[in-house]
Amino acid sequence: MLWGFIISALTLGLLSSFHCVGMCGPFALALPFPNKTYWQKMGGILFYNLGRITTYSLLGLFFGLIGRIVSLAGFQQYLSIALGLFILLYVILPYFHLQFPQLSFVSELTIWVQTLLGKLLRKPTFSKLLFIGMLNGLLPCGMVYFAVAGALATGSIGYGWLFMIVFGIGTVPLMALLSYFGFLINLRTRNFLKKLIPVALGLMAILLIFRGMNLGIPYLSPYLSGTSRNVITCH
């Protein structure tokens, strides 16, 4: 199961990076290290991405803890199915020109984070780049939400923490290249890879649903600890 979580998190992170380029690309290009030496620039990029991964890891700890509580309460399989259905809805609804409503606290969080980012960007230092990355990790992002769902579904504090760290690492290569070279891969390739995101999310949703069904299938739907071996049926 550990390797399954790692591969899922890394794949989600790699595909998410193409979404990140579109959403956070202008911000990454505006980071204050364009005229530094090679090592200073690489250090700045490292600090920024380390900040993002730090925030993701803290989210993983928090939601992994929630998942653990749910697991101990005996509801892990139902949570896994619910998360899978939620992700499927997110993938399907745009085809019907529908989308989930945005919660008010998300807008308030965005304004608060953007205000702090503006202050930090005025007098940048390497330590501030770390905090800039941490704040950037708090900005509302659908792909991060799905990674959080994966951490929650692990039902483990350690696995949830690891899932989000690996997810963050998966987003680094493309974002680091963007920050350093200041260009994107060609538009055709980028659009093709972005089309794979709904496919990956759909597969993740199906795996979560199968996992919650407790079918006893190795790797795909193993028996969940703390649950009975009775399979969920429709009758």
C-alpha cells in the first residue's frame, strides 16, 4: 500500500505542475531572483519550493490526523467512497457546464495570503522566499484539494504527511524550470498533458471507491484495518 500511495501522490504532483504553470506561472516568474548568480538563483528556487512542500506536509499531517480519527471510528471505507464520488463529480460537472460553489472563507483566505505575499515581495531575502513558498501553498488550488483528499483517505498521520510531501516534490521539476529559465514548454504539449489531469483524477476517484468497498483485492481494494470483512453491497 505504501508504494501505491507514493506513486499516486507523485503522479498527481507531476500532472498538477502543468496546472500550476497556468495558475501560478506568472507569480513564479515574478519571484525576486532573476539577476542573482547561478547558485544564488538555485538557492532561491530551492527555498521557495521547500516552503511550498512544508505547507503541503503540514496539511498532510492535519488531514492525515482527521483520516486517522475517522479510521479509528470505523468509517474509513465510507470516507474513501465519499471522497472518490466527490472527485468524480468535480471531473464530470464541467462537462455539464456546472461547478462547485466557492466557500466565502476561501475568498477571505486568498485576500489574506495575497496581502502578506505583497509585503514579503517588497524586500526579498532567502528566508522570505521560504515564507513566500509557504504562503503560496495556502492559496486555493483544486489540485491541492485533491491531494488533501488523498492524504485524508490514507487514514494515517504518517501516510498523510508522506503523501503530501511526495505530491509537492512532484510539482517541483516543472515549476523550478519555469522559475530558472523563464519559459514554458510548447503550448501543444502543455495542453495535451493538461488533458490528462481529469483522466488521472478519474482514476484516483475510482481507486478510492474500490478501496472503500473493502473487497479484499490486493493493492486495489485490500481489507481496511479496523473494518469487518463484509463487503458493502446495494442490498
